[in-house]
Amino acid sequence: MRVEGRATKIASDLLAHYDVHARRLPWRAPPGSNAADPYRVWLSEVMLQQTTVAAVGPYYAKFLARWPTVQDLAASEDADLMAAWAGLGYYARARNLLACARAVARDHGGVFPDTEDGLRSLPGVGAYTAAAVAAIAFGQRAVVVDANVERVVARLFAIATPLPAARPAIRAAADSITPDARAGDFAQAMMDLGATICTARNPACGICPLREDCAAVLTADPAAYPVKAAKKVRPHRTGHGWWIERDGHVWLVRRPDKGLLGGMRALPSSDWGDAPDPTPPIAARWTTIETDVAHVFTHFSLALRVHHAHVEANETPEGAGEWWPIDRIGEAGLPTLFARAADAVRKERQADARN
DNA sequence: GACGCGTGGAT
DNA sequence: TATCCAAGCGT
């Protein structure tokens, strides 16, 4: 439900600012053109979920060069896709990206649905992404609410209810200021504002184009919005990983599709539980690296104890896996935790070689 | 609605 | 150094 007056002023103020100050981003059509490619918009939106623009940049360029169309992506091998995504995090996105591309290719003739509902039915496309693609790629009026919009709207309207309980009110407020025309530009303008001016910490209210529309700027601390519930403390866990080497190769496994680092290549490892002395995947003369690999995940921090050993040419650990050439370890697509473990082994080898 | 799910940069 | 934070989604 759109309310005339203040809401109209907010949209026009913001769009006028956007026309001059819009960030130039690789996935954005040039100013004045209506050439937004749904595939590119969708690809960028999925990569940008919970991920910074700076981190996405090189991945977006790599993906677009390698898979220029949704059909190209749909035809890719799972392992290639997962390896290309390695390092970007939240790997369920990569699995859903491929599932979505294949669904578009198979069920929609290679053409993305142009409605929010149609988009919403695709794997990995939630409320935010469906609205963003509908607005940005198809020019439809959709209420696009991400963390930036939540913050900007909570401040514009000085919404004091803590998140996540405030979400319905924030969404209604966002709906009230979303214009019928240029909804895609409006959404991107809101996100630009949140990323560059109405930032989480130290917002630059002095140069904000919505300063005279904002309720929070009249308060003692605009940055206090949105109010958030207290966070839980992050537990710490210890795990073990094994570097099994044989004739210039290392044994890599593929992690189960569900759960942490799902579907990714990895070193064999223990559960991240409390098992003090887990059983190695193969009997060998193990050496343990002195310094654990420290890594922080969203919901726990981990100290990975890395063990390494050589095995004989006829030995192979039980279960599925592959001998991967160590001089091409960079191409294995290891997630960051295991890439660091591999680095730790390499460094120890180099140190040993000097002694 | 809560929880699980990565990573790296900024403060 | 520790904490916060980033264009969320699926269960």
C-alpha cells in the first residue's frame, strides 16, 4: 500500500541521488540502458547473498567468462562448479545455483521466469532474490528487502522494535516507499545508500540524500537503528585433518552434500566434536603439525589439528576418495579451511627441507 | 522463529 | 585481538 507525500518524496530524493552517484558494478547495466540480463542479475544476486561486493567481483568475472549463459552453466559438471565456487563460502548456494540453472534450462526453456512467484519457486531463490531479480531484470514493482534496506528503513521510520520481530513492520514500511516506476533502480539505490552512506557503523548522515526524510537522524544515535537481539556466544571446537601422501599425490575426499562445506573436496577429517584422539583414516607414521589451523565459521570457531604421513604405493584409505597431484592442489577447489591446512603442510615440508 | 551455513575486511 | 558485518536461504 503506497502512501503519497512523504513516501513519494523519499523515492524521488533517492532516485535523484542514484542518477548521479550509482556505483558502477560489473553486473549492473550501464546508466540509461535497459539491458539487464536476467542470468547476470540472478548470478550476481546469488553470489552477493551475505557476501561483500569486493569478494564477489573476481568470482562473478570468472563465472561469466566460463559460463556466459544459463544453458552453459546448466551443462557444467558438479565438481567443476563447486571447485569454481571454492573460497566464496556458503556452499549450498553453489549446489542450488546449479540446480536452479538446470531447472531453468529444463523446465523453462532456458528463460528465467519474469514474476516473483515464478522466480521464488527456483532452488536458492528466496524472497529477497526473487524480488531483486523481478525488479532489476524485469522492471517489475517488487519490494526488495535485504539487510541494507532493513537498516535504511528502520532509520527512516525510527522503528524501535528489535529484529527479527521488526521484520513485518520494516517490510510494510519498505512497501510504502517503493515506487511503481523504476523499482529496480530504487532497490539498488537503497542498497547503495546502505553500503556507502547509511552504513551499520558511523553513518554519514551529513551527506545523506534522505536526511530531511529521516526520523532517526533526529535522535541522539541514528546508528542505534535497527535494534537487534543479543547474539549468542560462538563455541569453540577442535577437529583433526589428515594429509595422506603417496608418490606426489594427496588423498582427497568429497564431503556429504548436506552440512558444513557440503559437497566440497576436502582432506579426510574428524567430526568437529570433542573426540580427543580420533582414529586416522589409515595406519601410518603420523606427524602432527605444531600449530593448529585456526578458522572461524559463522556459528563456531575451529582449531584444526593437521596430521601428515606418507603411505606405500599399494596403500589406499578405505572409502571413496581420489589421489590428487600435490603440485596441482590449487585446482582442487578446496574450501578455505582445507586450503590453509594444505598450506600448513607445505610450509612444514619447506622448513624440514632446510634443516 | 531458530538454527546451520563461510569467508574476509573493517573497526 | 575480538567482534561485527556483508545484496539470505533451506529446514
